[in-house]
Amino acid sequence: MKTIIEAENDPRRADLDTDYDALGARLARRGVDIEALVARAASFAVAVPSWGTGTGGTRFARFPGKGEPRGIMDKLDDCGVIHALTAATPRVSLHIPWDKTEPALLREKAEEVGLGFDAMNSNTFQDQPDQPLSYKFGSLSHTDAATRRQAVEHNLECIEIGQAIGSKALTVWIGDGSNFPGQTSLSRQFERYLDAMRHVYAGLPEDWRLFSEHKIYEPAFYSTVVQDWGTSLMIAQELGPHAQCLVDLGHHAPNVNIEMIVARLIRAGKLGGFHFNDSKYGDDDLDSGTIDPFRLFLVWNELVELEDTPGLNLAHMIDQSHNITDPIESLIISACEIQRAYVQASLVDRAALEGFRAENDALMAAATLRAAFRTDVEPILQMARLRAGAAIDPIAAYRASGWRARAAETRPAVAAGGGGII
Ligand code: LRH
Ligand code: MN
Ligand code: MN
């Protein structure tokens, strides 16, 4: 991949230098140092979800692509390609039991492809073939104590695997809820969940964090146990200092002001991390920045404004499902778009913004944000990649590499099927 990246970068260098100098001059007129922005772009990192490297599918169908990863080893290979091309995705977030493998082998493979591990994800929203008790009617909040115990045990096992591979966090998302009014006690179901989570929390190593991930609905369509950030905050506050909230951008009703949620959770010291994706209607899991890039920018604007908040330590992760694109390409796009929003938010003229806020000059305050959002920072991203040995144009380099066609030679075709896994 290194040779291809160099060969692909060579003919693009001169144009990049021209674009970079021109942008540098424009930014200098605004009092912004382009080198400082390149340094910020270079320091940016977002984790790739192992499950995003395969074709996810919808509730209706899955149409597998060529050369799909056969298991976690292939997935790590694909994640290595994404990082080699972007220099922005140094870690992978695993999902257990989908990725369950001997930890020593995971470590070995990760080292080989130059990656580390981000938060572990547990899965009690599906039944596994060898599982004694079903999660059909819930997991951590199930009415049956033995089923809740099984779900707790699974989460503890995720921590154990995570510890062996250098992860430092566990993300818990459950599908528990109900489909009919009256089916469950909304209050007692939540108490059962909290009680089970206390057991998971008790198994957390000293240097670990526990993320609770909320989602408005799906698969439970009448009520969901952890349905919004209010419940998630309550959970994090009741469990203790190592418990924090994870915000998946797609897990809200349309038009919800997510950047406000971000600001509130930071205020409470309870924002732990993100699952980035984009959406038009629900938990669409589309590529970041492809539907509403301004919303992504506004989230980053809060993060940059509050970045010096003591103790703020965010786990940035992608969570997406690709149905019609090559997942490697979609993940590359997402990583670059999230990085773009970060850099754009970094060039907001904060002093001017504060002045306009103090004067209640709403028009100019909004214009200040738009000026940053409208700035084409592509040469900054390209320069950060070039200097890190990654690709000026990662998609072009990936296509030139023929990676997927080669993978298709060794990875057997996967049969098409019914509903997807996520
Ligand atoms: C639930 C979710 C959660 C899961 C992932 C596969 O919709 O966002 O993060 O772990 O999808
Ligand atoms: Mn998620
Ligand atoms: Mn989701």
C-alpha cells in the first residue's frame, strides 16, 4: 500500500502545494495560521467499527459485495488499509461476540497492521447459537433474573477480552424495551436495568470507563429502556465516576439539537464519546457528513469551544452500516468528513464570536460560524495526510491499489440474505 500511496501522491503534489499556499494566504488575512490547523488535523483520530467493514444490510435485505471480510482478521486487514490511506483511524472498536477470537491473535494482527483497540461493544440484542437463555424479551432489564445475569456475564467477558487487548472502555447498548403499551412496567424495567448495570460497573477495572449509549427506538418500537440522553445521564450519574454517556448521532428524533445535548453532557462531566454517522430519518447509519454536514460541524463547534474543559476525554468512533458502497471507501469518506468538521470548527474566529454574542449580534455570530463552515479546508487535510505518509486522495489511491479485487480472490463470496445484522 505504501508504494501505491507514493505513486499516487507524486503527480498530485504540485497542485496541492499551489492550493495549500493559496489557502494559507487567505487564512493569514483572517489571522489564522494554516500550520496550526495542519497540526490539529494531524492530531485527529477516530476509531473504525469492525462491523462497518462488511456490508450491513437493511431490515429487508443484505446484498454482499465482493471480497467481504470472512472474520475479524480480514476486518482488521481492511481497517489497516483505511488507516494507511487516511492516517486518521489508528484504532478499531470491536463487537463481541461477532469478533470473539483469542486475544493474543487479535493483538498480533493489530500490531501487524499498525492498529490499536478502542471501546469494546457488548451484544445482548441478539441470541447466539450456543446461548442458554433468550433475549427475545430483553437482556439487562429482563424480568427473569437468570437472563439478566447471563447478560451481565457477557458484559464482564467483553471487559476481560478488552483488557487482554488494551481496550479501556465498554459501550453498552441494549435493544430492551417493549412493543405494546402495558407490555412492561416502564419504571420497574429501568430499575432492573440499573441493577444489572451496577454489576457490570463493579467489574470495571480502575482505568476503564463504561459508556451507556441511548437510542430513541428500534428494535423496540413502543418504548426503549435507554431512550434518550436524559436516561443515559441518569444511568451515568447513578453508576459512578467511570460511567459516561455515548452519543450516537443517528439515535435521535429528526431535528433534535444534538450539539446542545453535547454541551449539556460536557457540563455534567458525563460525555464519554461518539458514534459518528449521518441520517435523514432515523438510525440510518449513513456515511458521516453526507446528509447534513452542517450538523456535524455544529457538534464539532461545541467540542472545540469546550475542548479545554478539565477531564474531557472523548472516544471518537464511527458507527455505520454500508449497503451499496464498498465499506472501505465509505469508512474513508466518513473519517475524512469527521476530520474536516473538526478542522472547520477549529478555524472559527472565537474572539469575534464572543464579541458578537456579548453584543447580541445574532446575525454576525451566525455568519462567523458559516465563514468557518464554508472554508474549503481540503488542502489542510491533504497536507496532513501527505506528511503522515498517507494518501492525498485516499479514494483514488484505494481504487488504484486493487485491494478489493485481490481480496475477492482469497475471500469466498458471501451468500445474499434477508435482514441485516445491524
Ligand atoms: C445500535 C448501535 C449500537 C450497536 C451498533 C451495532 O443501533 O448503534 O452502537 O452496538 O449499532
Ligand atoms: Mn451506535
Ligand atoms: Mn445505531
